Amino acid sequence: MNHPTDAAGTVSPFLSDLDIVKTASLTTVLEKEIERLILTGELEPGIRINEIHLSNRFGTSRGPLREATRSLEAKGLVEVIRNRGVFVRRLSVEDAIEIYDIRAALFGQAGRLVAERMDDKLLGELTRLVNRMDEIAETGDVDAYYPINLAFHNLIVTSCGNRTLAAEYQRFVNKLHLFRTRALVQSGGLKISNTEHRGMLEALASGDGDRAQLAHWRHVSLAKKRVLAAST
Amino acid sequence: MNHPTDAAGTVSPFLSDLDIVKTASLTTVLEKEIERLILTGELEPGIRINEIHLSNRFGTSRGPLREATRSLEAKGLVEVIRNRGVFVRRLSVEDAIEIYDIRAALFGQAGRLVAERMDDKLLGELTRLVNRMDEIAETGDVDAYYPINLAFHNLIVTSCGNRTLAAEYQRFVNKLHLFRTRALVQSGGLKISNTEHRGMLEALASGDGDRAQLAHWRHVSLAKKRVLAAST
DNA sequence: CTCGCGTCAACTGTCAACAGATTTGACGGT
DNA sequence: ACCGTCAAATCTGTTGACAGTTGACGCGAG
């Protein structure tokens, strides 16, 4: 990507810091910061983003902030209504269903790609994570299960060799955070969930793309049904 | 989505026109216009978008134009480099491959959803389009084949009942236009392509979701291989 | 002729101010 | 007490201007 540090040989942390400063415009910084506020729930769905207040809070003018919100609108995190303002997007149950189906499709594709480029090292790491989840599932400790589960899914998506796919998948996962679901994983589902993980793992190890795609698709699809059943 | 017309019951075309006028800000208009310029090839990949020139051309100031380009950046149509400007995105072969895989995943999901909600009316329309393509394939008229083919794919995607999926699918199809491929459909592939269409049609008619998903996925995946084979 | 340096025009990043729309709240009539 | 009307306040849409950066051109030294 024509990185300025490419020509310098080894890159010192200091230099890379400078590089970050140079690359980051106010718009970029604001966008990431607002996205963080939304994903952490500090800006709740449905709330209006006041341009003046927020730009004052960050010490900038309204220009860069407006550019940042336009970008977030295209990413689906906020909604802009002319002459009324930008609102943190609120997802209906129907919206969540639609996004789950997209996520399932993308995750299935990722599973297929991973199956076709599997190696021992990756298989070892995935197996380790699933084993770890099995142990935790016995105790029913949801808080401990969640990060491992996340790492397992992330490892699959980032190992598929398709960076665009990985980025888009992440975008939809983020968007799902706008759905009114904190603590959506019910402890009873841990063992079931990890059983599906084992099935995915076997499919990945077999190298059968069709099989892996179906297993991964089904996993997300079942997660969708679990969430929906819990939210009605 | 809290649309203003929701409460009004039926929506007249006139009302929806008014609604459009009220909703359109300069930013929105500029965004759609620039997107059109890019997709029609009037703004070629790699070219820089001069803020002053373009805003003068549309008779606006640079503010709305910058907001529009930020939105297009998030959609993946342009690339913004700090202090240098925004450039119409140029897709490498690797980028195109990645997007084709995403498109295949989404189209497969659409096929599954359609199969699960199939009705006679839709089946009739789809069958008509495939028959039409068969006739045209005999003559080898690529220019006549293309719009029917497009209509066939669009009908499937818009009939799947998932509006978000349809919008995202369209976004990736648009993005593929940035790839250096005019006239990518080689006439020899028409019959092969429509053979695949018939397979998809049968799968849809059977109501078997797994089967339909695989058939639709494979169709795009094979199209990917054909395009790549022609571009190396 | 080539390379390096300084200068300059062009362009982007950011800001402050103006114009128009929307919301708020008070007021008077019913 | 309730409702419609109207005006002030608040906020967004848009513009023009200023500051900093980048890339190009030209000039002189080697």
C-alpha cells in the first residue's frame, strides 16, 4: 500500500507513531471514536448525535464530524434524516434476522475457504480453542466462554485468505451490536454451541469445501434461531 | 424504519416524490451523481477527483462534496489519501476474486431463501426468463443476453425477502464494475451459463434450501473462474 | 546532460459564519 | 383543562476563507 516506512528498512515504533499521526485526519479519528462510543453502548441506539455538542467535546469544528457521520451512515451504524440530525441506528428484530442471514452466508464462505487451505498449525490452534471451550462449557461460565468463542470465530474468518470478506464479516457483527441484546448467550447453550464447533472442526480438517461451508452456515443460522427465540 | 409514510397508510406516487425531494440534500444528490459517473465509466478507475472542479461543475461548495466522497469511500468505490485527494478505486485481480467469493456467498443465501418461499408466480417468471435466454443463446447475441441475465439475477435477489441482503449484493456487483472488464461475457459461455440457470431453477422449484444455495453459489463461482481465465 | 535544491502554484484540511428548517414553549381562545 | 397558533431558540445545511501540505517547475552546480 505504498507505506512510507517501506523504504526505511526496519521500522522503529517511534516512526510508526509519526506515521499514524500523519495518516490520521480529524475525520478518521472522529469516525473511529464515534464508532467506539456506539459499539460500547455509550451512545445508545435511537439517540440523536448533536453535531455541536460532539464537535465541541472533541475540540473540532462541525465539518470533520459531519464527514465522519456520513461514513458511519454508509456503514449502517447511524441514520441521517435531513434537517433533523443523525441518529444511532436501532435494529428491529427483522433487521437482525436479515443481518444474521448475511453473516451466515459470509461465515459459510469463510469456512469453505479455510477448508481448502488448511494446515496443521491452524488446525492445532482451532482444536485448542474448541477443547478449551469444552472445559469451560462444563462449568457453565458464560463470561469465560465468550472471548474464546469470539477468538475461534475470528481465527476462522481472518485465516480464510480473503481480507475483504473478513472486513465485511466484522462490519455485520458490529452492526448486530445495535440489536438490543446484551448477554444473549444463555448458559444452557454452551455445550450445544461447542458441539457445532466440533462439527465445523471436523469439516475443516476433512478439506471438503461444501461440507465446511454448510457446517459454518448452519452454526450461525442456529445461533440466529437461539437469539430470536430468546427475544420474543 | 419509522418512515414518515408508514402512518399514512397507502402511499401515493406523488407523495413519495415529495418525500424524495424533501429527503435529498446536496450531499445525497452529489453522492448518487458521482456514483453514476463512476459506474458508467465516465470517471475511470485510478483517476483523482478534484474537489474544486467537481463542486464547481455541480454548482455547490466543497463541503457537501467532501461528505459525499466520504460516503463513497465507506462503500468502497473511492479511496481517500490524506492531503492528496480521493481516487476512484482501482480493483486488482486479487480484489476482484475476493469480491466474487463474497458475491457467491450472498447469492447462494438468496437462492436458499427464495427456494424456501417459492410460489408459482415467481417460478413462472423465472422460467420465462431462462427460456428466453435459451433462445438468445442459440443466436449467440451477447448484447441481447446480458439484460435478461441481469434481470434473472435481480429477480432472484429481490425476491428473497431480505432487503439488506439485496442491497449488499447490489453494492458488490457495483464494486465489480471497477474491475477492468467491459464485455466480459464471452459468447461461447452463453449456453453453459444458461445450463447452470436451469439447474438453479430446478433447485428453486424443489424447495430444497441446501441444494438451491449450492447451485447459486456454484453459478457465481464458475462465473468468477470464467472471468479470471479471460483476464490473465 | 543529470541531479539536487529552492520556489511556487494548486489542492486539501479545517474553521467560523450565514441561511433555512425544526423543535420548544408560551399564549390566548374554546 | 385542552388545543391550535405563533414566535423564540436550537440545530442542521451550506458557504466562503484561511492555513498547511504536496507535487511540479525551473535554476544552478557538478
